[in-house]
Amino acid sequence: MAMSYLELTFFLSCLIIQLVPLTVAQSVFLTQYCISERGNYTNNSTYQTDLNSLLTSFSNTQVEYGFYNSSVGEVNGIGLCRGDLTPDTCRSCISNSSQDLRRLCPNYKEAVVYYDRCTLRYSNRSIFGTVDTSYSLALANTQNVSDIDLFTQKRDDLLLDLRGNAASGGLLKKYATGETLADFITIYALVQCTPDLDDQECSDCVADLSKSYSDFLKYKQGGRVMAPSCNFRFETARFYDTLPDAPPPSPANSSPPPNDATAGDGKSNRTRTVVIIVVATVVSVILISCICICIFLRMGKPKDKDETEDEILEVESLQFNLGSIRNATDNFSDSNKLGQGGFGAVYKGTLSNGQDIAVKRLSKGSGQGELEFKNEVLLVAKLQHRNLARLLGFCLEGIERLLIYEFVPNASLDHFLFDPIKCSQLYWERRYKIIVGIARGLLYLHEDSRLRIIHRDLKASNILLDEEMNPKISDFGMARLFSLDQTQGDTKRIVGTYGYMAPEYAMRGNFSVKSDVYSFGVLILEIVSGQKNTSFGDEENMEGLISFAWRSWREGSASNLIDPSMNSGSRSGIMRCIHIGLLCVQENVADRPTMASI
């Protein structure tokens, strides 16, 4: 039934009333850098399409821990929200940043934008796991302190402590806040890094910024420095919210809130705030009015039909011609065969435009029907993460069922890890990077993607390595799709690899996200030891890798597990990974951690 004019007006009024307080809380734009060194892209180019796709996915995705990172084509992107923001507020800030980057830096292949509560950047170079303090932003309070030496000493000590706390954060968040007293003045401070950095990289990033801007901030009651990879801030009034699990805050200092700008008095800042609120409210009212009118006009239009048509178009856009794949793989010649998987062979191919691809040719006897095939196509095509193998398309003609993936030049992890010569290329820092990458990819599958995926066959041969030895989880042919509120299931069809399968799955067919956690733990122990779980030890003393690891840990000789080919590396870091691996392979499902807590 059509909505009456009075009902529409009332509905619109309610939305406007609800919007006003949200508008006041919006993040404030600070500045942007359009970086010309990386070149420019042309309109309607592949780069522009990939960039729009990446930024749109950021705008439409809500994450629980405030860190966005993904790649589409050659475009890599990272978004970071201040650690105290709610997921919805964070997504709103990232969404605004995405719009601003496209508007302020058109045709630039690299750019970064700073808001007061989030940062967003993209580039056509590798930016993941790399410290970047270039194109930084520094702002200082216009008020100076009276006792410079005392204030500076207390501030620096606080920032040093917070730097260590933030650096030791997990894979999801490297964020710390705290306060200290300098005579009768309370100093509040915050330190944060992008969580793709390791502990030392995070600490070095913040230390570099502190040193670079020490003179600029020397006399100031407050200030902040922001860089692509890290940031810190200090003030004499609380500027962050206390996280739920933090202790109750102490009484706030009575000093007035500081200014963030480097110039201007309080009156001009208040005027600017009022202008921002009024303009934002008016624009929001107009936008919501348009949305309501569109909803009003579209009422009664069949929704399911639109969704079905969109899905069909999505599938068709991914479809390859069989002839082009035959030409690319030299008619699936043995010389182009990369390996044999559970559902068929994998071939290397080169398309007519010179792009290398990997083609998974499903065998007739694989047991995978047409419905399963289409499900895998739709499932994998919706997953975009830098630690997942990317599906480029598919082919379904006659009896041929093909999946076309990006080609990863360094094959799979097992080719290096278990090779007596190639294993020397896997020094500890590289192995740790692989462990972290697998963890991030698995976390995305379990919690952060629009779909909930349990892999069920995570193993070394299903971890591909790109040209920079970044890991990419592959082979979702045996993954099971879940709705967002499901985390477990059971099956009579056991698929996977013995040695990696959790006991409850191998014996009873019960699987859950904790089944993948078990497999991840086995992988960690294999990566640290350089030994296969299924063939650990010698012929006279065949003891399983997991059993040996537990025994060594209890006897205090866990160092015996470390691959002797690793001549260097952080011993504490290695031991921590062994501990995590053992926690993951516990027999009791409930005792295993989730990927979010690792």
C-alpha cells in the first residue's frame, strides 16, 4: 500500500531529528596528500575501476577492530580508525574518507587522507607490513606549558610506555591510551599503529615520528602527529573514550579542551564548528529527502527479482570462453601442469593480453556437481583479501568446468618448507610474516567477510606464495558456506587431509571454526620446525610432530623443535609462536582460541 504524504513527512522528520546529534559527532577532515611519484591513471581505466571497487568495499564493510586492508587488482588499500571508535562510527569515517580521496585526488595512483579519527590510503605499490612515515601531518595546541622540563619529561615517559603497549598488541589492534600527572596537570595520550606491523616496526614508527617533531611540540600543551603507519597524540583534557574492558577513568582535569589547529583562537574554532554542523545537517536533510523519495517511488517493486538479476549479471561478468582458456594453457598440456588437487588438475596459462593465470580443471569424478561449482564461483568471487587467492573467473561449457585464479609465481609453502635446499630462503622473519598472513586470511574467512567460511582443508600445499613471499590461502572447493550466525556443523562426507584435521572432525564429522584453528596450529608447528606433521622423526622413532612438540614444551626443551636451518631470529618470538600453535592443537574444542584472539 502506498505511503501517504503525511506519513512520509513524519518519517522524514524523525530521520532528521535522529541525524542532528550524529552530525555533530562526525569526524573532522584534516588534510590530504595526492602523491604524484607513483604516476597517474586515466579515466575509465582498469586502475580506476579497481580503485572504485576497493574504496566501495571499504565503505560498505563494517569491521569490529577498526582496521581495513585489502587489494583489488594492483590497487592496495589500508584504512585505520582510532581504537576507541565503535564499528559503525569507524565505517562512517572510512566512508567519508573514501569519497574525499576520489574527489580531492582524482587520477592519482597513490594518495592518503587524514581525518581526526581515521586515516585512509591507497597505492599501486606494496604497502602492507611496511613502515611508512612519509607524508605525515603534525598539529599543535596554541597554548604553551609553564614548566617545560617537567611536562616534557612526564609526556615523553607516558608516550614511551604507550608505545610499548601499542606495539605489543595483537594482529587486530595496536592501540594504547593512558594518563599521567605533571604537577597538577593531567596529561592524556594515545599511541596507535596499523596492526600489519610487527612489534618492532610499530615501536620504530612511533619513535621516528616523536624524534622528527620533538622541536615542533616542545612547548605545547597538546599536539598530534599522524603518518600512514602510526600516530600519537597528547592533550591536557581527555580526547578519547575509555574502552569497555579498561578500568574506570580518573576525574577529568579542569583545564579547558585544547585546540588541534596550529593557529586561530577559540572563537574562530567554535564558529567553524557551527558552520560545519549547519552545512552538514542541511546536506544530510537533502540527501535523506532524496533517499526517502526514491524509496517511496520504488515501493512495491519486486526485490527478489532484482537480486536474482544482479547475481546473474555478476556470474556472467566472470565467465571466460573455453577457447581462450585452451589457447592459454596450450590445450591443457602436461608441460603447463602445476599440480593435482583433490578436485582435479591445476594448469598455468597465459591469456592473449599477457596475463598469467592458474586454471583449476575439475575432474569428472570429483563428486562436485553443477550446483557445487556455481556455489564455489559465487562464494570465492565475493571474497577480497590480500591473503586469499583471488578468483578471476570461471568457464562452464559442456563437460568442462574450470576455475580461473590469479597466478602466484612461488608455488605453495610446502615447496619451500619441506625442501632441504629451498628451506634456507625461509628465515625466521619471513616465516613469521607467513604465519601472520595466514592468520589474517583465516580471520577474514571466519569473521570479517560477508560470508562465513570454514576452509576444512588448511595445509601447507594450500598456502600459495606470491613474488614477495606473501601467503595466500587457496582451494575453497571444500569450504562450507555458513550464514552469519552459524559457527559449526556436521557432515558424513569427511573432506580434508589427515594430519591437519581436528580429531572431532576426522572421527565424528563435527566441524567448526575451531577445526580450522586446529589446522592453523599444525601449520605453525610445521613452519617453525620445517617438518611435516605426518612424517616427523626417523624410521626408528616415528613420533608425531604434535606429540613431540607437547612433550618438548612440558620438559622445557621446546627449542629442540626449531628448524636448524634458521640461524637467526627472535627466540622469544619463535617460542611465542610455538605456544600459540600448541594452544590451537588442543584436543578439547572449547580450549582452542578463536582466530580473533590469536
